[in-house]
Amino acid sequence: MIRHTALSRSQLHRLLREKKLTWGGNRTLRIYGRLDCRAGKRMKAENRVFFTDEAEALAHGFRPCAVCMPDAYRHWQQCLSRIAQVR
């Protein structure tokens, strides 16, 4: 996980161009999604983090974005409700 504020503008552009950053997330809300997500584009830079892959975002405890990943979000919600039923 790389914080947006830890990167210079040129570093960020290079990593994006080289496709080393493929997912973005909101550090405070613990939500991740596609880099072209309209919801993600509105977040503050100090809250934005980048991931190299989806597995990294999940490993850090982030959940899928409901805006750009509706199917993954619904699946995540279903998993949570199953866990709640077991408890």
C-alpha cells in the first residue's frame, strides 16, 4: 500500500504509466476500487492510497467500492451477512 502523499507527481505518473499501481483506495473509509472510479476521483489526496493488485487491498482490510465494483460489493455484503448469521 502506497500513500498518495508519499509520491511526487512524477513518481505517481511513472508508476501509473508502468501499470505498477492498478487499484486505489480510501485510507480512512477502507474502500478500494478502480482508478477511474468517479467516487474515487473525488477523495482527498491525503486519504488516497494505491495498491499493486486487488489481493493487496483485501489483505489490508479494504472492501470493494459499491460504485465501480457493484458485483464485488454485493458479494462482500453477502459474506458479511453469512458471518453475522453464524455468530
